[in-house]
Amino acid sequence: MKNKTLFVISLFSVFCIIMFLAKKNDNISEFTLLNEENTYHSFDNENITYCDVNDSIHLIMKKSKPGDIISLLPGTHYTNGVFLKSNITFIIPNKAILKLRDSADINKEAFGGIANAVIMAKGSRELPLVNLKIRVYGEIDGNKKYNPYKEGGVEGINLSWVKNSVIEGDGIIHSVNGDGIDLDAVTNIIVKDITVTNNGGSGVHFGSPRPIYGSIGNVILNVKSLNNGFRAKRNGFDLSWPNPNGAVFVNCLSKDNYRNFEIEAINSVVLNSKSINTGVVIDDDYFGGANFVFINGKNQTNKSWFSRKTIIILKHKFKRFFNIDSPKYLDNLK
């Protein structure tokens, strides 16, 4: 009953979003990588701190207080990683680039769900981070040429144990050896208007910490995912199986990724979106977990009889019964 209630709420939320989009943007067919008419964003607020290219973003963020706004100034800002706290607004304006340093000082043993990130916001189950606003009008550059995956996994933006927050702006996240945006155990997150491109992992990925804990009630709105996933055989957009009721994807474009969409988790929805292959896509879209899919102007709902979560749990129980090794974090899943 709880899952059904959450799904009904999600559908109602999607309906409201569609009504808003119908008034704002009638045509999804025309996408641009960057809005070149965008000008430098300036904000009048007594709590704002501007960082030039010689300032230490790390120290400024460390000294920040709830309600502060921290904005980069135009130019290239090199970092080993920016770590956010609750109730902070972080802005990368047009003509500003937040770039991972060459051979950055990161955890060389961190991969997958515990990877590094150009921007990291990490809470805990007991104390999640809340009310973050990440506004990207410029660029986040993962600099994967000088930070290859074998020397430590890196995401563009990673939110882990975060609630009631927003990632927005018409900027770009690119050249990361891992995922462009990685979301783990998050609730009520909106990601909108961003472009993610040329990343080694997925463009936008919903994963899970260990032990398994899913994300709930998130919206991916008007996001463009281009040319991602070819290193890791991943996706433009994905919602992995530990995330039932995890997300709705609205007015999104996935083009020329290794696979454009992989929606495994149940009670998910994809609406008014596009999956485009100009000849470079390797693997077919998968929508087996989605309750409803309207993509490329057609209803392409094709929900599997058995979810991937169910199949994984059955295989795990089979292995346990015959004393075959299987991950312990699967023991208590239902």
C-alpha cells in the first residue's frame, strides 16, 4: 500500500510538471549544448562570497555558514574536490570553469559507490544534508585525460544522503571518468536543465550505498545526456534496481550514449523524452522497471514480469542455499 501511495503521489507531481512544461516549452526537438546568450550571473545578497581563481574554494566552503551563497568568478578554478554542507548555495556562473586538477590529490582506491567527485555532498542516514542549491551556468570539467579511472574514480557531482535540494542551470558537466551526476540515497532532489556529456560512466546515475538504501521521490527535468558511458558501458540516464519510487524523468534528451536509458527500478516514469541514436549507441534501451514510458512520441511501456531486484534476490538465495559466495549486503533484501 505504501508503494502504491508513493507512486500515485509521483504521478500527480509529474502531471503538475507537464502542465508547467506545456506552457513553458512546446517543442522538445531543439536542444543546444550551451546557451551562448547567457550572461554572467550576479546576486545581491549580504551573505554572498565571490571566489576568484586564486582563492581556496575548500577553505571558503569550510568557513561557510547556513544560508551563505558562494559563487565563483569567471575563469578556470582548479580543485581537488569541493565539499558542500547543508543550507548552502554554490554557483558556477557563465564563463567560470570548475576543473579537477591534473593528477588531482584524490583517493586513488575509491571507485564505484565511494568514488571521488568534483563536487561532493555527503551526509549520512542519521544526519542527511539538506537544502543544497547547486547552480551550474558554466562548466564542471572532470579532466579525465589527467585523472583516468584507474587512478581513482571521479564523479562530476555526487549527492549521497541528501534531501530537499536542487541541481540546476543551463551549464555543462563533462569529461569525468565516472558519472556526470551520481545520486545515492537521496530524497526530493530536482535536477533540471543541465547538460552532461562525454563522461566515462552514466550521464545521470541513481545508485545505492552499502548496505542497500534507495532514493525516493526525485525529478530529472529537461536534462540533456550526450555521449556518455563508453568507458564503463553505462547509460545516458539510469535508475538502478535498488531505487523503487526513485525518480521520474520528464522532457529529457538522451543521445548517442553507450545505452541511452536503463530504467530497472519499479514505480518509475519516463515522460515526453527522447532517445536518439545517430549510429554510435551500443546497447538497446531498457525500461523493464518503469510503470509508464512515453518516449520519441510513443508509449513504449514494456514492464517486465519479474523485476531485476526480484531476479537478483532469487539468484542470491539460490547461491546461499548451495553455499556459493554472494554479497552479504543482499541478505536482508525483500
